[in-house]
Amino acid sequence: MPRTNGAAARSHEAWRPTAPANTSAKYEWVATQLSESIDRHQAGDRLPPESALCELFGVSHMTVRRAIGLLTNSGRVVSVRGKGIYVAEAAVTKAMTNQSFAETMRAHGRVPSARLQRAELREPTAVEAERLDLPRDAQVIHLQRIQFGDHLPMCVEYTTLPAARFPTLLGHDLSGPLYELVESEFSTTIHPVSYRVRAHTLTEEEATWLSLPTDSAALRSQVVGVDGHGATIEATTTTYRGDIYELYFELGTSTVETNINRN
């Protein structure tokens, strides 16, 4: 049942500042006070509307927007276009190893799923042919999927596979973990062997799919995977939302020892 105006106003009281404004910039004071309130709330709780925050803190809309910007950049809140500002989930850390997206979500207590946006059989682009070591007249399967952890869209995944290796793939349910499907239906294990990560700005389409503002910061990785014989069978580019997702690299002890010996 929708809240009455009176009930909504009472719910906003939990966000009222507990300390007076200091001599620092007002937006920093608002951000600090909101951050303390966030500590008393749960992930997914909605912040009061901008107009209510202006009234609670006695500041302008611009000041509130700058404060929310600070909290967004620090991963404390997330903005869902058309719906509001919410307390952010705890950061999701993906180890850059053979750990799949599904395994990452399960490790964080989330249920993984995928929504297929596009699926096509076509000739590879020049870049795809090079990454998969295929002739230009070969056929590839190209998938574009939104990956979810519970009900939160986490990333957009663009995967290209050689059609000759997986001729019936498009006939399967592609809403689950792709690696697990390939292993169960084609008796093939994909082993990621290279990662390339860079900063990325969401396209308008990606922003819509991830429920984020256009031009939001993101992370983009390029992964190449091989089969058990070393043949390249996967080229995937993934755009991760930058507000709660982080990629984790760990140097092995042999690498550390080598660097120590060099010094």
C-alpha cells in the first residue's frame, strides 16, 4: 500500500542531521550526515527525495546533488533512473582468475541469472576473427546478455564463440551460467587465459540496461578463453557497473619472490 504523505514525512525523519553544519563546505556536511544515516539503514533502503533532503538539511538542491554525487562516487548509494537513490549493496569483488560470474555471485550470497538481449549467427568482425584465430569467412555465435546478481543488473556481457564448436548453442536456454552450459552440453571447459581491463563510460544502451545514468563510470574487461587443448574458443567483453563492482588481482608468491630478488 502506498504511504500517505504523513507517513512518508515521518519516514524521512530518520535521515535528519544529528550534528549542526560546520565551517566546511555544506555539501560535505550533508554527505557526512547522510553517510552516518546510511550506516543505520540496510542495503536497498531508499533515501528521501531530493526536495525532502533539501528541507531536512536546510540547503539548496545543488548542495544535495553534490552530496549525493560524493556518496555515489564512494559507493555508498546507487541511483536508479526514474526510481530514486538507494543505499548501495556491499561491493562485489570478482577475482580475476578462472572464477566465473556465477561463482562470483554465489560467493557473495547472490543468485546469478542472465537476460538474453541479442543472439545471432554471423561472420566475425576483424577483431573477433583475430581474437578467436578464425578465418573471416567462418561463422561465430555472438551473445549479448545482462548478468544479474539476485535482481540487480551487474554487467553487460558480449560473448563471441566459434559456431563450429557449439553448433546447437542457440537452441539452449541462455539465461543461466554460460560456462556451465558449455561444459554440460558440449563436454568442454572454458579456461580464461588473458584479461585486459580499462575504464569505460556507459553507453546510453548500457546505462538503460544497468539502470544507471548515462555516462556513468564503469569497468570493461576483455577475456580470451581456451579449451583443454589450448584452442581459443571464447572472446568476451564485459561492462561492469562501477558503483559496486570491483575487479581483484592477486600476484602469486612466485611473482613476488621474483620481484624481491630483482631488487
